[in-house]
Amino acid sequence: MTVDIRHNAATGRFEADVEGGVAHADYRMQGDVMRLVHTEVPQAAEGKGIAGQVVKAALDYARANRLRVQPMCTYVRSYMRRHPETHDLLPDGSAI
């Protein structure tokens, strides 16, 4: 299932309308570091790969805007561990 993801800069999150509500990955900016702090998918839409799509959109945005990413959320940490191509987004000296 592919979803349309939008960047809602006003609320600091990447989001998509899905069955049961809105899936989202929330972030807080600290200088040039995007701190991904929370990921949530409504229960009705769980298990369909939506969280991964939303997180990928956030990471793609960070890359396109030359931002670093600090994964504060356990889902984002897990995603980045599974995708070594994202490790260059980590701030210097950071590990996941």
C-alpha cells in the first residue's frame, strides 16, 4: 500500500491520511539536526508498511536539505539500523 505523504512544517511532522486516521512522524529541529521524536500509525492501518514510508519521506527530506537526523524514536532507530544507506545522515559521532 502506497500513501501520499505531506510535510506539515507548521506542526513539525510528515503525515499521511490512512484508514483510521493520520499516520505521522514527528520531528523537532535543533540547528541543522532533525530530531525524529515519534512515529505513529492508527491501529487500523498497522502492518502495511506505512510507518516505513513516512519515515523514509522524512529522511529523504533531511537528505535533500542537508540536515542531520537524530533518531529519538525507537521505530526510526530500528528503521535506520535496517537501512545502512541512511547512516550518513547521523550527526558525527552518533550511533544507532
